[in-house]
Amino acid sequence: MLVRTILALALVGSAFAGGAARAEETGCDYDVRVTDRQGIKVAADVTCVGEVGGFVAHPGVVPYVTRFEDAGGRALTRDESSWLMPDSPKRSSVHYEVDLGAFAASGARGVAAAGRSFMPLAQTWLFRPAPVDLPLRIRIINESDQGVATGFASADGVIRLTARQLAFAGYTAFGTFDRRRIEMAGTDGAPAAIDLVQLDGRTALGPDRIATWVGRAGEAMARYFNGYPAERSLVVILPMPGRDSVPFGRVIPGGGITMMVQVGEQADRTALLNDWVLVHEMVHTAMPFLSDNGSWLMEGLATYVEPIVRARAGWIAPEAVWAEFARGMPRGIEAMTRLGMRRAGFGAIYWGGALFALITDIEMRQRTDGQRGIEDCLRAVRRDGGTGDRRWTTAEFIAACDRAIGGNTMAENAETYYLNGGPVDLDRLWADLGVVQQGERFVTRADAPLARIREAIIWGRPGIPKPAPIPFD
């Protein structure tokens, strides 16, 4: 079948200075010390049981690694951004040190700084054993007067993940920053929390208003997903001098969900109310990372769902959603009809994927008399374990969606639009939905053939009362 083809650390408190681990448990035990003498520095003692050939770092930090040696104090040989272990021993101990403060001041790739704080990727200070995928047990000892905030989950002070997760891990905040926790109801009644860090930089609205904005966006997401979908995530606000908007955001899921959102230092209430970036990135926390060629579906769904989430919160009118779709989706029409989504360029995957999501949502609701659609698919993926810190294949995601709805709607559309594209008549689509352009405005018609489906896309299944707006402030 074509879809199968194309979509087919309890860290041991090791006394590394003495060179002995407390248990010969397969994996690597890290003791990581953070100090702030003459700038923030990291020193790590690592003992591994298993055949480790070396350790891999983020390429940008290599000039700022001041020591990398074995248990006997002998410097290891470096090959680009890797340090090599002789003979891949079954048990090994290493010590390395990184001048993270100097790395942050350099402005090199892999780190962003703001005032007295900075935000590097995990592999700039946690070096990954290779080539094996060993379990890791990590303990961080903060001996500095500065803050350290990671997206990793820990139990009894120990972070447990795998070397593979570390390869895709996201951000850590170091330095002086504002930190607070936003708690809310998660899916299926479970608790959920956002660990919010605002790096050291000026924002016109200040930390309290920024925190309210993030919390309200979380409430809007919870309304759409029947609970906030990420059990725990780290959200880092990066102030941007000279900007008056929310220019960019990014989610990295490895080992724990981390999100970076740039906020202009001059961004006011109107800028935040009109922002789409934060909710777009939050949608990414609600679904697994599709590890094959699934960017078109991940970005397409986030582009499609984001304005609907804001409409259900009462922050934008339904007509604004349809205006955004009508203006944006033509940018994805070539990928959907002529190229196929597998050949879509970076820009086209957003709106081509969003057009795919709209067509699929309409068909799902037609087949179920309006009762189920994309939101039910996404909720089911979450219940099936497709959380934002997991890696799935596109085929697994599509199968979970179709199980939730019944039938093969998404799989059939993927067959049509992924390889070579298929027919899409946008003019007919807007007419059937009752989306009509009048000058610079878009209005909706109540007598259109798909008017009932159009309303269900915005508000959910028919018969459910429209919710009251979520206060923005």
C-alpha cells in the first residue's frame, strides 16, 4: 500500500574523582556541576558501562571546551565535534569542562543571549555518548548563584533519558531570569504545567503580563484539546531589542518539550493579542514529532489549528479565520496539486499542509454528520501516547487519526496528495463553504452547502453551545 511506502538519570551518585560507579548498570552516569566563577562554566564527570566509542558535542561549542580527558587525566583525541575513546572500552570514565559564558558571549550558532542570561541547546553542555543508544542518568549540581532551567523531567534529582533523546534535546536557560510555573488542567483530568522562563531583557509589558499571555494561550489550547496537551514543558521567552512583535518561535521535543518564543521589547497588548506564533508552537507540543518526511503534516496542522484555537477563545472572529485561510492556502496549491507534498518547499509545507488539513477535516465531518473532525484526531493521537516529546512516523500518526474517526479519510488523502498531487478546486471549495470575498473583506453565507460543516470546524460538533470568550488580560 502506498501509505506504507511513503509514510511508511536514578542517577547513581558516583564518586567520579575516585573513578568508581556504585553499580555496574548499563548506561552513562553524569555528574554535572555548574559554577559562575568568572562566567558560567560546566564541568561533567561521566562514567559509562557499555562500548562507547566517543562523545559528541554541538559543533558551535567546540572552541569553548577547555578540558576533555579520560580517568587517567589523558586528553582525548578530537575529530571535529567528537572526542574519541581508544578501543571503545566496555567501561569508561571521562571528565570535560565547558566555558558556557564565553560561548554565549560569542553569539555562535546553538545559543541565544539576553542580558545576564542565555539559552543554549542541550548538546552544548551535555555531550552524547556514541555510537550506541545508551540510557543516561544525569544529576545537575548547581554551585552557582545563577538559575538553571531545563525541559527534562527528573525524579529525586535525577534526569533519565536516552542518548538518542539527547541528540534531539532542546533548550536550557542559564543566568539571571524570571521563572514561574503556570498550572492548568491537562487531558483526561491529569495535571499539566508550563515552566515559564523569561530571559534577562526588557519587554514593554513586563514579566507579569507576559506570563498572563502565555497562561491565556494555554487556556485556549485546553479548550480545543479538552485539556492542555503537554503534561510538562519549558517555555523560554527571548526578549528581542528593537522589535514590536512576536517574530519567531520554535519547539524542540527530545527528552522533554522545550519552546523558545521571541518577544519584541516594544511589543504591546495589541501585538500579543494579534500574535499567532505562541499558539502555533503550542500546537506542536500537542503532537509527536514525525521523524520521517512529515514536516508538511506537522506544520500544516499547526497552521490550520492555530487560528481555530484563537477563534474558540474569542480573540478573533470566525470570518478572520476564513480570511486567513482564503489568503494563505493558495500558496500551497501547487504542492497539493502538481508537485505532491513530498516535493513541497519550506514555505509551501505550511499552507499546503493546512489545505490538506482543511480538506481532510471537511471530509471527516461529512462522513460523521459533523460529529468528528481534526480535533478528535489530534486528541486521539495524544491518548495513544503521541505526546509532544515522542517521535512517530507519519504513517503511525495517520493510522491513529483514522482509527479515531473511523474510515480511512486521512490515509486516502495522503495517497492522493503526497506523491504527485491531486485536483483541488479552491474556488469551488470556498463557494461550498460560503466564504465570500467582498473587497478587502471576507464574509460567510449561512445558506452555503457546507455552512454547517464550516460552523463545526470553528466551534466543534453541532449542538454544543458556543463558549464564552477567554479573557485575554
